[in-house]
Amino acid sequence: MENVVVIYKTKTGFTENYAHWIAEALDCEAYPLENVNMVDLSDYDLIILGGGIRAGRIGGIGFVKKIQKLLPNTRLIIFATGATPATEAAEIERFRMDNLPPDSNLPFFYFQSGFNYQKMRGFDRVLVNLARRIMAARRNKEGPQNEILSAMEHSFDRSSRKAIEPLVRYVRALT
């Protein structure tokens, strides 16, 4: 197998869990993006970058352009985590299209995670509170908005170690 590293950006811990599961399955290291300056990325043939989705953006996605510029021969794989169910193919494709550089053909994997209000800090918490108030004021008796509001009122975790299997198979097939 190639020399692989997992780099991740996490706000509430879901992406970190997935990064460590991937690193364990591939027998490699995982580092938070904020500590990446302590790692010589030129030592790696493959970098797996993961981040949580917040307001439609993948955390740490700007790092992709830097890696492509600094290490053009290094392979990249992107994964994202979020509360959106993995069965929502159109929404997940939108995340890919809105975040990955155009025409990059970077492999992209999505893993459902969850929502952890207790671990949210600062601006994220303010945004969620504002969204909850707006949605509660417009609340219908039934419908998807009601389900979203309910989910925002209670933390939940849909993370699954099994979800990483397609990414792990993909990486193993590269060698």
C-alpha cells in the first residue's frame, strides 16, 4: 500500500472519529488539520482529507488547493461528514459539486454523522439557535421542516464504522 495519511477538520468530533477509523483500517496516521504543519506531507503518496459539512461547505476544503499546488503528484481523496442521510444522493452530489475544485475528478466519499449541539461553540451555536427560532416560528404540523427542527433540538449520532468500507476498498485497490 502507498504511504497514506489522513488529515481532518472537525468541530464536534464526528469527522475525527471517521478519520481515526479510516487510519486504523489503513494502518496509517491521522492528524487534525490545525497540526498539519508538524507533518512533512511530501513523505506521503496519498492524502485523505476529511471535514464536516457546515452551511454546505466542507471544513478544511481550502487545504485541497494548497496541496494540489505544493504537491502536484500527491493523490488526494476527500471525505465529508454531515447530518444529511447518506441516502440523499442529490444533496450529497451538491456538496461534492459545491466544494471540490471543478474538473478535479477527486474521489469523494460522504459519511452520515450527526448533530451535537452540546459540543458546538461560538458562531455555530448562534447560527443553530437563530435557525431554530426561525423554523419554530414557521413550524407546520407535518413535513420535513418539522423533522429538521426536531433534529436540531436533540443531539444525535448516526456515525457508522461500516460506512468507511467503500473508501478503504478504494484505497486498497490503488496498489
